[in-house]
Amino acid sequence: MPTPPSRQVKQPVSWAYAEQFVPEDEVLQRARARAAELGLEPVSPGVASVLTVLTAATRARTVVEVGTGTGVSTISLLRGMGEDGVVTTIDSDAEAQRAARESVADDGIRPNRARLINGRALEVLPRLTDAAYDLVLLDGDEREYSAYLEQALRLLRPGGLLVVDDALWKGRVTDPAARDASTTALREVGRTVLEDGHWYPSLLPTGDGLLLAVKHG
């Protein structure tokens, strides 16, 4: 059924408003500045605020993050968690993780709440414990997302939450003509989450697309 004219909105304007709805403090701004210095692109402000809401709403105590960057998402996850919450975050870029440690310390977060592991995600994830995590965030190498997804399904407890950043990948996922490796991988992850029966999924237009899925069974 077509959307009634009274409910139609100018989406780009609304999306821009939503992205900046929650102002970021100086800690996150400095973390973003570190990312710019290293040529990295952290999660958007809208995604960062959603991550805090998600960990707070789910009362997450154990989180796995693939792709540390300079700590924007790590801090955002931890801010919604209790004082006993721990984020295990994985990145192969040692320089970025050094910057992330600075960002976490800048926010006054105890070092033992951010478990930074330097290495390839597909080598580290298999060593983590089955069904031991409340939330898994995927924000690493898009071409490896299908393999990350297999690990996330194993790592999450029943009722645990999967979060996939860049799920729309610069608008290319919705373009049938776009067949590069990253776009194809993200398209496949979306299809798998939608169809394989393990998840209750939803796709949000936040940032560059945020795919959420709750593990059931």
C-alpha cells in the first residue's frame, strides 16, 4: 500500500537530523580526531548513540566487537553497560588500538573493562567461548562478514543481539548492478540473517545501515 501523502517525509533531511540528534562530547570528538589522523572511519554519531542504547536496553555484560578503530564504538558500547561489563574488541591494526587505549582512558573507563586483542578476527573469534556473549558488533573487513556471522551465531547466547555496521554499504547493497566483494558480502549477510531461521532481524537506516538481529532458539 502506498504511503499516504501526510506521512511522507524528506528522508535525507530527517536522516541528517537523526544522525546529529545526540550531541557528542569531547571524549568522542577526540577519538574521532585520532581516527582522522590515522585515515580511519569510525561509526557515525547516530550509530554510536544506538550502540549505547542497545547495551543499556539489553543490560549487556559481555560484548564482542570486531573492528576497534580508535575506540569510538568501544566507548559507546561501554557507556551503556554496567560497571562489571566488558567489551572484547579485536583489530589487526596495532596503531589504531594504541589510539583506542588512549580514548578509553580519556573517558575514565577502567582498563580491564576494554579487552583489546590485536590480531585477525577470524583467528581470534574461534578462541572465544560458545554462547557467552550478550552482543556481537561486526565492523571489520566487510569481505569477511559471512565468516564473522558464523562465529557470532556460536558466540551469542540465546536472546543475544547481533549488530552489523555498514549494512547498506554506501547505498550499494540496494543496487543490483553493484557486485564488488564488499557489497556482495554485505548483501549475503543480510540475506542469511533474513532467511536462515536463527534470527529475528531488523534493518535500520542509521549511519550507513545498521542490521540488528536477535538470536533465538
